[in-house]
Amino acid sequence: MAPSPPPRPQIREATVRQSLREVLRAGEATARDLSRELHIPERDVAQHIEHLARSLRRSAERVVIEPSVCLACDFTFRQRERHRYTRPGRCPACHGRRISLPTFRIERSGERE
């Protein structure tokens, strides 16, 4: 049997951050969802979101983060206590490691759900 040809790289029409902006404008997504949608490693998503959030400061939009929640004790990681775009390693209240992924979305200033 002849070996199959190597897969062709995906051709992008937009940059990763432009694609990220469009996906987050469409609705809420976790880093895992964004990784699958944009075909980038999950560990790189946080850096792209952080950069996008800085870029949007000059516009009428902003990145909104729904924080992670401990699935064992329902502790919520508020943004005041944690300024990262990644999932925490463990809960400070119960020291559990079952923590939900934070979700991200873009909303226009003054717009709330």
C-alpha cells in the first residue's frame, strides 16, 4: 500500500485574532471550544484572548469573562481575585481540582444580558 500524502495546511483568510473576535461576537465559548473552532492549541487561546481584550479597549466592545466555578463546593473565582484567562489549578476553599472552564464573549459597552 502506498503511504497517504501528508495533510495540507489549512489556509486562513483571516488572522487568528480576527477569527477569535468573530467567534466571540457570535456567542459564548470556552478555551476548549475556541481551540477546536480556530484549530489552535488550547494553551495558546488565553494569550490570544488577552491580546484581543487589550485591542478592544479603544473600541466600543470588550471581552467579558464568566469565571470558573469549583464543581465540588460551588466557589466562584471572581475577576477581582483572579486576573487570568486560564482555568485555575485548584479551589482555594476546598482544594478540589474539579473546576469548570471560564467562558468568554464580546459585548458592546453598555450592553448586558
